[in-house]
Amino acid sequence: MEESKERTEGRQLSSERPPLTPEISIHDFRNFYWYLDELAKFCRQLGLPTSGQKLDLVARIEMYLTTGTIDKKNQPKKSEKSKTKGKGPITLDSVVTNDYRCNDETRAFFKSVIGDHFHFTAHLQKFRRENKHRTLTYGDLAREWAAEYERRKDKNYKPKIEKTWEYNQFVRDYMADRERNAGKSMRDAAKAWNLVRTHQGPHTYEEYKKLRQNIE
């Protein structure tokens, strides 16, 4: 029976992805795409922390594969945790510490100063991480959230997508290519992504176009 076009293209576009084991080389780890649940499972296998964003897990695994050590510099110290006990209600002047959590208490505070339309966003998390080396207050977070909320009202505004959010960037670029993909749906974009994500190398729309040219 003749193979489906999608399966045939998938084999032609892909190189075999190695298993995610402690024996994997740093080169192979960096050159293949891994899902968050795969990274978390691998961290547990290696005895690494699984907390944080995908970028955090990638950094821990890369350090382990490169040096054989566990990066503990971004983990809250016990002394830091103990200092937060009994600190009282959150205010605009409260300092953001290493034990910051996106929990009900934090959400209630932001809604009280921003409004019921507040919700936790990836941008707010990114802003907090990028400014963790300076004294950051909850007021700073509230002001940045409000500023980003206003920026998004501009239809021409496109927030920067982090490197680890490759799928989002790929879909955005795929749908923006109206010359090639006019009339295509998000489902078509997802199928295209599934063809390129197992390929060794960049997981970008430009790379996908190059690979398609090789099989057409």
C-alpha cells in the first residue's frame, strides 16, 4: 500500500531523534526539540529540580551535560524562605523575593490594584526573571503588567517570543506567509511544525521552507 504523503514527507524531513538519556551529547540535546514534559521527566531522572519555566529546565540540563554538576544558584535558600514567613500582606512596596509564586494571594493583590481583568502572563514572568538582580517590588510588576496590557491594544504590536517558544514563533511565521499559505489553517501550521520539530537543526519556518524545497 502506498504511504501517505504526510508520513513520507515526515521521514524525508527528519533525522532520527536520539533518546533523552544521560548519555546524550550536549550537541544532540541542543539540536533537537524537546517538550516540557520530556524535559521535566529527564530532570527527575538526573536528580535535577523540575520547577520553573522551560528555559530554566533547559539551562539545568545543559549545565549537567556539560559539567556533570547541578546548578543550585537559582534555587531559594532555606534562609530566604524562612524570612518570608509572617511578612504580612503584599503591598506595592513589598520586595519580590526568590519565593515569588503565582498563587491565589498574589493574584488577589494584582486584581486589587489592576482590576479583575488581571491574569498571569508569560511576559510578567519574563520581566521578573530579567530583573531579579535588582530590587524589584510588586508595584514594579503591576506597572509593567499594565504597560504591556496597553501595548497589546495596538494591532501592530508583536511581543518578542522567547527562544524556547519555538512552536509559537513557527506558527506565527507560517500564518504570516500569505503567498505560500493562503487559506491554510492552524491545523496545517501544526502539521508543518510536526515535520520540522524532529529535524536536527533550527526549528524555524525558514528551515522548514528549505527542507520542503529539497523534497519537492
